[in-house]
Amino acid sequence: MTAPLQIRDAALRRGSRELWSGLDLTVDPGELIAVLGPSGSGKTTLLRAILGLDRLSSGSIQALGEDVRGRGNRRIGYIPQQRPLPRDAALRGRDLVALGVNGHRFGLPFPRRSDRARVESLIDAVGAGEFADRPVGLLSGGEQQRLRVGQALADEPRLLLCDEPLTSLDLANQQAVVGLIDRHRKQNGAAVLLVTHDINPLLGKVDRILYIANGRFTLGAPDEVLRSSVLTELYGAEVFVLRAGDRLVVVGAPDAEESHHHHHDEVHE
């Protein structure tokens, strides 16, 4: 079976700054790869390049067996960072999910019966039955994010891109969203690339980590990447990976943009 995502010798620049180069990455069916790194390191830009929204400086990307050239690919699922929707948004929860089912079609005044059934099954799958008929603007961040997951999974994508999907969610909703993503990739053999600033909610589920920092990257199993010696070499500064109970804490990793301006280091979990 062809790998859902193949990146070869990829490089990307922003102005005079090279975000990363020489990136080779194959994501196999059913594999979950977490993308870590400080702000400004090019994590979101990588997802945008896969979607065809940003062009590589060099190299190539194949998504679902096709070269990435145009703007967007409906067959790729995408879960954005959790951002509150406007309180006066004229949508119910089920309408948000329905956009993933029929939002690409034009000229259909009424949803088809099969569409309605698919929307209901997605609502059930993400546990949104109790709030599916409420205005989306009045829902909590976790409830809105569950609906976005349902929207992204509407076409049962074989490639799922997630851009900080757990930001601003409490622990229970983080676990719920991770569980939904994990179940989808296992049941459908989907490849998942998930950008996050905190690996802890994914520990035990992630297969490999792509860590981007300081214009460079390292790729490997969590135990291979999340080590003091590896991150110290990657950042070019002393970094410590500590275990606090069942959580990992990375201490001393400078934020890419702040270190560029010679500010103090921060602590990132």
C-alpha cells in the first residue's frame, strides 16, 4: 500500500530565513507522528505545504499518491487549532459537521438522506449528541473542537493533519479529542501528522516524533528524540528532559523567535 504522505528533500524559506531543509519523511498507514518545536520553527508551515497552501523552496511532497501542487485537497482531513467561534454564529453544532459532508457541493437546496445519516453517525462518533442542536457560539471550546473533529473525519480521510488541536482544552477534552483521532487512524489505517506544543496527552499513542528547532530537525521514536542530549544538540543550547510523575517536562529550550532577539529562555512542557 502506498504511504499516504511522502516528503522528499524538502526545504522552506520565509524571506531570508530558512525554516528547515533536507526533510525526508514518510508517514505510513495507521502511523501517528507528532510534530514538536518552538514557535516560529515551521510546524504549521509544514502542514500548509502539505495542503498546497505554501510552496516548498525545494523538494517534493506526495499526499495520497499525488504530487502536491494546487490549493487544498478535500481528501486530506484537517483539524485546526481550537479557536472560539463567534457567539452569534448562525450555525448549530450539526451544521458545522454537515459542512464536512456536503459543504463542497453546490446547487443542492436540501441535504440528501444519505448526508443526514452520515452527519448523525459523525455526531455520535464524536460524542456530540447532547449539544448538536445548540448554536455553536454558545458551546464550550471542547464541544466546538469535537465538532471540528467530526467535520474533518467526514470523508474518512486516509491522511489527517492536525494543527495544535488540543490548545486551550482542559485535560478531559484533550483526552477525548486524542481518543477520537487515535480511533480513526486505527480503524481506517489513516496516517496522522499532529502539531503540538505538549507531547504529554499523546504519550503512549504517538509512534514517532518530528522535532524542528533552530532550522534543523530530528526524527525518531519518542524515547529516541525526547532526551536531554538529543535536544541539546538540536537547539545548540543546554536542554534537560525531566520526568515528573507521568509527564515529561523540557527545561531550557529557547523559543526560536525569542532567542533570535536574545531574550531569556522559557520553559516548555
